[in-house]
Amino acid sequence: MNDIDRRAFLKASAQASAGFAVAFYLPEPKASAESEPSVFEPNAYISIARDNKVTLWVTRSEMGQGVRTNLPAALAEELDVDLARVNLQQAMPGARFKGIRLRTSGSGSSSGTFGSLRKAGATAREMLIAAAASTWNVDRTSCRADSGAVFHVPSGRSLSYGELVAKAAQQPVPVNPPLKNPATFRLIGKPLKRIDAPQIVRGTAVYGLDVHVPGMLFAVIERCPYLGGRLVSFDANKALQVPQVRGVFPITKGISTGVAVVGDNTWAALKGREALKVEWNPGPNQNFDSEVFAHELESAFALDGYPIRRDGDAPHALQNSSKTLDAVYHYPFEAHAPVETMNCIADVREDSCEVWVSTQTPETAHENIMKMLGLPSERIKVHTTLVGGGFGRRLFVDYVDEAVELSKQLGKPVKVLWTRTDDTRHGFFHPASAEQMRAGIDADGRILAWVHKSVGSDLSMFGLPTAEQMKDLQRYAKDEAPWGAFDTPYNFSALKVDYVPVDSPVPTGAWRSVDYPSRVFARESFLDEVARAAGRDPLQLRIDLLAPGDILKLGDQNIDRGRMIRVLELSREKSNWLQPLNPTANRLRGRGLAINIYEGESYIAQVAEVSLARDLSDLKIERIVCVVDCGFPINPLGLEGQVESGITWGLSATLHGKIDFQKGQVVQQSYRDFRVMRMNEMPRIETHIVPSISSPGGFGEHAVPPVAPAVANAIFDATGKRLRRLPFAAGSLEKAI
Amino acid sequence: MAVHVLTINGKQQAIDADPEMPLLWVLRDLLLLTGTKYGCGVGICGACSILEGHLPVRACQVSLHQTAGKSYTTIEGLSAAGDHPCQRAWIDEDVSQCGYCQAGMIMSAAALLHRIPKPTDADIDEAMSNSVCRCGTYQRMRRAIHKAATQRSKA
């Protein structure tokens, strides 16, 4: 993946302009002498049949963010069809979707496709109207489309879309079809409930793990537990004696080498795996320890690293400050831990391969299979199912590679299941990082300098840069990395941001909101420290630092400080910021604020309220007020759900989750030791959406980054103790300096 | 292998399999009732929650040999028309995100409402906190359970 620009891969807006073009799908000419087309397919997304059946293709993976609702809604809005009656098809890599991105990443599925889907729908609608006008021999402006039919307004005549199929297909394709006036939207911008909900609540929705292929066998794989270790040998005898075990095979692909045990059902495979004897070569990283690595990260503060931002002369301003503050923040390795563990079903035949998989990137799976098997593209089918949680983990296809390798050896279809322990221990983790923060203030509490040195690992998902590439001192700044440090939105008179990359042997990848959580944790916590030291209100200070509400241009980003100020002002009102919280006899209470701007397109502020027992035990997150401006909200109901989801995700990392390594292996095994939030720990979440007609921004990830600093700032407010290392597990407060 | 007779969703089933096989894999691999999800296999995530009689159990923690003569309900059998008050409330409140854990959540909630028709927030916390939703749909789930309780009492 070296050649792929990291930001373009992970973020939506970085390639939004490229994505705006509608790829026009031209159906293959039919070999038969059929005179009239039976379907009208003006582009890859839409198919209308003579029986009025409308099929819309979904070009992103549904993993809870609502794409199977929001994307069809954008098409149906412009096409003027009833969303409840359309048939949805999941797009598959191949000829039909050539040139159309199917990968789901960067919170951009709804926002990034919005324009092109509207255009695709409008194109079809205009061609249908033109077909009707020509049938009636009337002026097209006297016709209008509504609910799957074209009406001739003066005469009241109508033709259904199905009746217009043949003629519509002959119409010229409009280059710039008129889009609807947003004031007339029936679907977009309205609260839309999830289309798949009836199947989900009845247990009939199909995830990767639910697919059943006739004749399929079941497998689990014992993978090398050591980072970078290798399989040396295995003894399959005992495993093969387990009833219903059908075979044991080495696996060379995937995240690590291993041994697959195949059975007639999952249970047989699991029992067979228990009976397996495997010898591993622990490899070069057998002493890797995440505690030691955290110290290595801190040691790297001594290095210059790569310049990211330079505004004014920060070192000089620091010297002139009457008071300087220093703090170091740490963020641990984190796992994605979706409830649906990794899995894949593969059916490799002599001259074909078919896989069923819950993945965020079917095109990568498709390309890998082409390479692995040497098959032409059209002999490969990658079916994307519903995804039982992605969060970035499923931007990898290591589980597909394994299943394909195994099915090829077996000559049969096989379902490879990862157990929870497999999934916890073999991830592409959020990289640990450390942030060194410095600020200088003058006697009046003005901030004269802000210095942020971020130390972390590059995401190994892209392959590590070469020595030659590393010679370019601007390489990270050009990539607008690290997110959250590069795009520091505040108007500091002197600002210096640097990045020091430190490699680790840990496989790392995008984790919900990628670089932001660690850098925003440091930035927003430290700003709270500075505000307290300067005797200033943390909310008003942020507004002052965003004044005069101008546009900050950074690389490709246009950060609208005015939008952020309005979000902060609404937060002040909705969180009752100016009214003091009343501690009770038994409990301390505190309130904290943090903000973030994602790629200059989504603006968010969170105010957390916490309470603790007087002995600092029993931390409870009581309430989180979240104000968002993510541009025009395509589906406000879905957006509110994503806020609640992102906050819960952020709380899991803030309070519980982290991945440790000892002796080159992951320590955690399951939700027992990699804990995530549960119902009884949840705060009340209040979401306020700022009405906006700005172009829609993404929202799958954006509520995550402010959570940890908002909670840390609230804890400080309650206790006077500053937590700078996640997670804030039991004992953190007692240890806090 | 041995034949075990148990009732699933009102239908008697004779299952010939390893007595130690967890009911989860009996349901999913042998009966193709895939609404009951695998999440951890060790009883801590709740994705495979089903009903034994009216009590919630983890299908991954029940071995086939323990099921003889017992009656189980999975999400597929919770209601004939898919309109159990919880199922309706889940749709009304737009609870589901990725949706993977939701069948287990709904089964736990249905068991709660059977035991306590008008649960308090504390009752809900107690009944639901054995289950994991990584998407974080807890707030809407709580609303849906309260709503289902209201609808149930009206019915």
C-alpha cells in the first residue's frame, strides 16, 4: 500500500472531488437479438425494470453507520421513488463498479457519495421525464416525476417508470441534470430509520459469519502469538483424532502464519485446535513490551523529528513567557474489538473464487485474490455482507487471504472463524503515542506560545516509508499528519508542532478516528491546564483563541473558526456551563470541555459531567452534552446515533480499554480484560445538531476524539487531579500527581 | 455422537452431535438458526443470549447434553410475526447500528420484561449489562425497553 496516499485512503473529503463524477455504467450489449432493453440502467447505481421494480446499489459497507439507509435515500430522493419499495443490492467489485470506490473509511460514506448519488438519481429521473415527454409529444417542462411515475401536469396523464424503461434507455444522458431544491427534499435531511432494522430485530439479517454455503467446512486457525514470529512445525495427529475433524493445514497468508484445523462444524474445529501441537519461532520481537515502548516514545522527545507547523517564533516566545507549563500525555495501543469477530467464507474452484465476507474493503479482497490465485477479475466474486462492526479493523483483508489459501488447499468451501481471543490478539492496533506539550503565558494570562511534539508510530497498514522517503522533512506536514496536531485550530501567536516517528513491531491500522484521539486528548487536556493556570474560563478561552472566527487554511483544509465558535456558544447554553455544579456531601462533581474539528468539515464540542466519591473512587460519567455542526445533516436520526456511538467508543478507551504487550505477545484475551462500556456505566448523552446548509461532513468517527479530554478535564474540575495517561482505570486518580 | 431431543422455537428437534457441543453451534451450524450470534464463546458478551423457558441463557454456555427435554426460544422464534413489543420498540427507537449484538440484546430484554413488566432503569442496568454493544446503542436500547414495557402493558 506504499503508493496510496494515506489521507486519501482514510479520509473522504481528500478525494471528494474525484468521487463526485458519476461513473456511467454501460451495460454489455446483449448477445441475443433482444430489440428493447428490459431494464433501464443509466448508471451503475440504478436499475429500473419493466415491472416497475427499482433496484438501487449500495456502494459502501453497512457497519452500523447507516449507509444502506442514507445512500439509497440520496438516490431515491432525486429519482423520485418510494424508498420503502426499492430493492437494495450490495455492490460487488468488478466491471459494473469499475472506477467507483467501494471501500468504507474516513467517515465519508454518506458525505463523500452524496453529490454523486444525487446526480446519478437526477440523471435517471431526467431521462425518464424526457422519455415520457417524447411519448406524449409534449414539452418536458410540463412533466414532473413523482413516486415512480412521470406525470403530464396539464392533462393529468401518467406513465410509470416501468412503462418508460425502453424509451428512457434511448435518451441522451444529461451532463448536468438539475438537482432538487433542498427545500423540497422528502428523504434527505429527514430522520430516516434504518432500512435493515426489521431483519436485524428478527435475526434474519445476514452478516459474514451467517452465510451458509452448501458443502462448506468450518475452520479455526492457530496463529503465531509472537509479533513477527513464524510457524516452525506442527503435529496434527491428536487433532486429526478428534471426531469430525477433516484436516489440518499450514497457513502462510494473513496477519501471521499459522495452522488451520478444519471440521464438519465449528465445535469440531475448535476441539481439534485444542489438540494441536505447534512449535513457533518467536522471532525478533520476543522481548517487545509496551511499558518499555512507552519509555522509548518519551525518549524520542529529545529528537527534532519532522516540522509540522510553524507560526511565529515559539521557542523565543516561550523564553519571554512569565510562566511556562509542561506536560506529557500518553495514549495506549487499542483494539477494534467488533462483536462480530473476523471471519470469511471462501470457495476456491479450479477456475473461480467466490468469497462472502463482512469487510470494509471488498476491492482489496478482490485484488488480493486475483494476485493469489492468478485468476482474471471476472472469475472472482466478493460478496459483501452486513458488517458486525468495522471501526477500521476491516480495512484489512488478512482474514480473506487465509480463507482463500485454505479453501484452495481443501478444494472445498470453508468458513474461517476467528475466536474472540484470536480477534483480540491478532489485530492491527491503534498505535501507542506520547505527546509533549509546552505553553508559555504572560502575567495577564495570555498564551504566548504553544509547542506540541508528537511521538508515535506510522500506521503499518501502509507499509513503512523507505529511508529515501524519510529524507523529506516535509513528508508528514504534506500528509497533514498527525491529525489533531497538524490541524490545531487555535489562533496562537506562536505555534510549533513537530512529529517524531518511532517504529514498533506492532501491526497498526486505522482505529475509529485514526490519529485524532491521542492528539486531541493531549491538545484539549493541555489547553484546560493552561486555562486553569491562566485563570481563564476554558470555554471562553477557546472562543477567544478562535476569534475572529476566520477561515484557517491548512493544506487542503478550510477550518472555519466561526462555525466552531457557534458550536461552543451553543454548548455553553445546552450544558448550563455557567451554572456551578453542586457537590454533595458524598460526592465530588466536575465538568469538562473538549472540542475537535475533523478535516475542517465537522465541528464538535463535548461537555462531560462526572462525579466521584470523596475518596476519589467510583468515578461516574453522569452526562455528556455534545453539540455538532457537520454541515447539512443527511440523516439527523442517524447522526444522533453516531454521536452516541462515538461517545461510547471514546468512553471505552477513556475508562477501560488498552492493549498491552509482554514478551512479544498481546496480553489481553477478550472483553474480560479488554473491557468496553456496558449499559450500567453509560452517561446521559444529549446531542444537539446545529442546523446547517454547508456541504455535509462525515460523522462516523467524529464524536470519539473529544471524549477523553472532556472527561479528564471534568475529573480535574472535580478533584484537582490531572490524568494524562489512558485509560483512567481504577487507581489512576490515586497515582495522579 | 449421541442423539439429543430438545425443543427449539416450539419445534422438537433430534440432534445427533457431540454431547459437549455448545447449543450455540448446534443452532448456528446444524440448524442454521444464525440469528443467535457468536461474540466470545465464553459467556461474557451476551451476543448468543436465548431463552430457556423464560430465562435468559448464553447459548455458548449450554452444552447439548444439558438440553434434553428443555425448551428454547431464539430470536427467530420470539414472535410469530416478528412483532414482539421489544422488536417493535427496537425499530421505533432506531436502536440498531451494526445490529450484530441486537438479537442477543432483544432476547435479554424480552426475558427482563417477562420477569418485570415495568422495569426501572436499575432493573434494565442489571439485566442488560452482561451484554456488549460495541456500537454503543445503549441509550436507545434503554428507551426501547421502556417503550416496549408500555406497549406490553397496553396489549
